Amino acid sequence: MDYSRAFDDALAKLHDEGRYRTFFDIERRKGQFPHATWVRPDGEEREIAVWCGNDYLGMGQHPVVLKAMHEALDATGAGSGGTRNISGTTVYHKRLEAELADLHGKEAALLFTSAYIANDATLSTLARLLPGLIIYSDALNHASMIEGIRRNGGEKRIFRHNDLDHLRALLEADDPDAPKLIAFESIYSMDGDFAPIAAILDLADEFNAMSYIDEVHAVGMYGPRGGGVAERDGLMGRIDIINGTLAKAYGVMGGYIAASERICDAIRSYAPGFIFTTSLPPAVAAGAAASVAHLKADQTLRDLHQERARVLKMRLKGMGLPIIDHGSHIVPVIVGNPVHTKMLSDMLLEDHGIYAQPINFPTVPRGTERLRFTPSPVHGPGEMDRLVRAMDALWSHCALNRAELSA
């Protein structure tokens, strides 16, 4: 076999379809978010504004977070020294898990190196703990949930996105005595729509199923203390396992689950993705704990974040651009063609100093390619004016249809 040719063909396919993903070398500037420096391939430096970041609240530069990280780094050094079972459990990790358990009103929390690993490790381990488990998974669940469910080797059922009737039909068709788990997200990151959480939990109660919710795009931003959409809706106590991230609204790194002491202990004891992974550096855990604690009380920042998102959606709608608006903080603009999406992204960066990565298949279905903007409290009126003017000019320049695509 010609191995090199196989790799070349695979990459050429992505280029031909306009789906090849390009990394951009960016240096964010503390105290000046969302401004950053882009280092072009030729070495030239350009000043840009980042409009596609997941540091939703700008906590990656917050003094409380940086102070905690500096103190932990000076006290402990760079790394954790091993896995949690060897020497990688420190007072910083335990403090962070206590903050997270308190955030979600659960007995315990378990820290992972990312929310992807938390989903994958937890969902892939549950079948070992619950023989015969059937997992009911929303069709638009994140890749990490899909991978964890696939790897657990048990039975799975995929229900149409947010379709309660389909979920009910699948539950009714299975053995009523079989262990069951319904896995879904609170906010789906590509369209920004919400799950009907209360109705799903009603079905879980009716069919004696456990519930697993991914709150990655909601923790820190929704609810009176940032516990997510489930907290906002008063539903956290009804959910068995909550997954969240420390790398988005909290501005640091890591992922976790929050659940009963029994569930967290079982995952800790059986999940290879937890057992054999070096733990987060203490400085990272310290910064995340400070961020979680701070956002429990900073409703002003959450309100400003939602206000920025509302204003951007209103202005883009006013120009007739095809945005999807489900009332969340995520602002997708549908282009519908991978080549055009990449072209718009490149022109925004090159001509206007605005960085927004194209979102193409397989992240979204073919024909729904998009730019996804993530406004934050640090995107001021000036940055928003520049983005709106640039999108207006480029949409007309590229002769894209405004009316027929409107969502």
C-alpha cells in the first residue's frame, strides 16, 4: 500500500470540498480581550479582534483567576506530578471539586482534564457498572458524548433532536426492567437552542431512567449562580449526572461531572480515562476554582453577556442576514456552502481584522455551513460596529442571498 498517497488523498478531499481546517497563530492580550495579535505565515503581525472564542465571559484575564494561578504556581511548581491515584491529587483539586459540587447542589464532583474526556470516560464506563444499560442519546449530542456511548459497547437508541414523542416511543419499545439513561445537552452549541429539560426529566421519571446532561455551553452563564440552564429552571436536583467545562465561561481548562458521591466514586474507580490520565496542574485547578467561586456571585457579568448577544442578533437581523436565534448567547449566521463560508472567514480576517472560524461538516450538516459568533462582555460597541459593518459589506460583495436563507 502507498501510505503517503492515502494521507494525501484524504487531505486533498478536504481541500476540494472546502472543509480543510487551518490553524491561526494567535496571541491573546491580557487586559485587552478580545484583541489579539495574529502572526501570519509570512511572519507579519496583525492586530485582530477574536469573535469565535469560547472564553465567553473573559474570565481568562480576570484578576481573581490570575492571582490564584500565580499563587499556586509559586507554591507548587508547574505540574501535578502524576495521575490522581499516584500523586496528582492536591488540595487544589479537592477544593475545585468541592466548589463544583456546591455549584450544582450535588454530593460530589469529579475533575477531568477536559469536558470531552469527562463525557467520553463517564458514558463509556456506565455500561460496565450497569449491565444491560440502554442509552437514549439526542441526535445532535456532542462528539464526546457520541464517542463515549459508542465505546461503552451497550445498547443505544438515537432520538431525533429534542423530539419528545420519538424519545417516548423508543422508551416504550424497550424492556421496562432494563436499566436506562437519557443523555442530552442543555444548549446545543451550533444552533444555540435549548433542550426541553423538564419534559425529558418527566420521561426519565416515568420510565425509571437515569438522566445525563451536558451543560458545557451554559455553566457560568445561566442560573443565579452560574449552575447552568438546569439551575435557571430549578431542575438540578432532578438530574443524576451533570457534565460541565472549565474552559469556556470559566476561562481556564478542564472538565467534570457532578453527581452523587456513589456515582462519582464508581466512575473514579472504573473509568480508564480518569485512572490513567495525569491530573491538571495545580495552578490550573486553582484558577478554575477561583473562577467558579467568583461567578457564583457575579450576576452583572452574566447580564452584560446576554445583553451583548441580544444586541448583536438584533443588528444582524436588521440587515436581513440569516441568523438562528433561539434566545441563547450563541449567534450562528448560516452561509450554506463550505467554500463561501471559508471565503467570508478569510475576508473578515484579512480585510477587517476580525477572526471568526468557519464551521463546516461534520461539525454541522452539509448545507448549513456557518460563521458562529460568540459575543462577550469584553466585546464593546466599537468591536460590534466593526463586525456589523464588515458583515454587511462582505455579504453584499459575495452576492449571498439575505432573505431566502433567513432563519
